[in-house]
Amino acid sequence: MPETSQQSESHSADELRLVVRRAWEEVLGHADFTDEDGFFDLAGGYSLTAVQVMVVLSDELNLKLPVRLIMRHRSLTELASAISLFALKSTVGSEQ
């Protein structure tokens, strides 16, 4: 059965959450958090590590992501959604 557009988008969202999770784990040095925990509530979740997370994600996703995304969208789920929207806007903006 062919994959629908919605299934494809869901799969992409799941993959993006995994990329964000790996970045958090790499920078924080642990995986003791859920997708809904706030980054700054975690052990090691400071402004400097937030910058490091965004550098890792920018490199991994080949996007120049602003640090303000993690400041405004503090949970892993929220950040993944914000990155997805940012990437979409970046793509649409570059096509004009």
C-alpha cells in the first residue's frame, strides 16, 4: 500500500524528533529526559549548552537555525515542530 502524504509527514516528524533527541543526548551527556521535559529544567540545560545543541542541529540538518528556537520552544517535541516550521519557511523563502 502506498504511503500517504500524512504518513510521510508523520514519519518526517518522528525522524526530526529523533535527530533533536540525539543532539540533546550528545550535548547534555545523558538521556534522562522525556520529549515533553523543558531543556532548561534538565541537568546540564544551560544557555551555553542550548547554543551547542543548536550548532549540532544546524550541522546535522544543514540549516542555519537561530538559538531563539530553543529559547522559545523548550521541550523536545516543541523544538522539533519549530524546526520543521522554520525549515519550511526557509525553503519557501528561498524559492522566491
